[in-house]
Amino acid sequence: MFKLNTNRTYTYPVALTIYDETGKEQNGKFTATFKVVAQDTLRDLPADTLLLDQVLVGANGIEVPGEGGKPLEGDELLHALKNDPAASTALITAYQESVAKKNRGRI
């Protein structure tokens, strides 16, 4: 029998493309740790609640410099990733793909 743990976290790769100050495209990958949040819980959240605030619990393989150039860690790193338009879009895409990708029927 298949058992479903509805209170789980998992890691998933995130592909990120940004443009530097000179307009040059920079591509990178890192991993995000997502937690599964029940659909009922997500539906009941206020309209101004961000999905990433609910599901993103970690990130590895990416460095975001803070003040003085020291790499951010923990909640500060997560806040910086969620606050950057390119990173947040990449994270949302990865989360949605992680939920849908493996559960599509074969044609």
C-alpha cells in the first residue's frame, strides 16, 4: 500500500536566469526546500498572502551577499530570494512544477 505523508518537506532544483549590470545573461541553479501545505489551508489564507511565504523553508547552493558582502543565511536569505523578482518567479515556477510534474497522466 502506498502511504502519503501530508506533512512533508522536499528539495527541488531551481533554475534561475538573471541579467547583470552590463545586460549579460547569467544562468544558475540551486535547490529549494519546500513544505507541503494543505489546499484547505492555502484557500483560507488572506488574499495578500504570498505563496512562497507559506511553502519555502530553505535554499542551498546560492549565495546572496548582504551588507559588507557577508553571505546572507537563514530567514534573511529566504527574504532576499522572495524579494528579488527573478528569484521569486523561479522559485514559484519550481514549486508549481514540483507539484504538477510527476502527477501528470501519460498520453
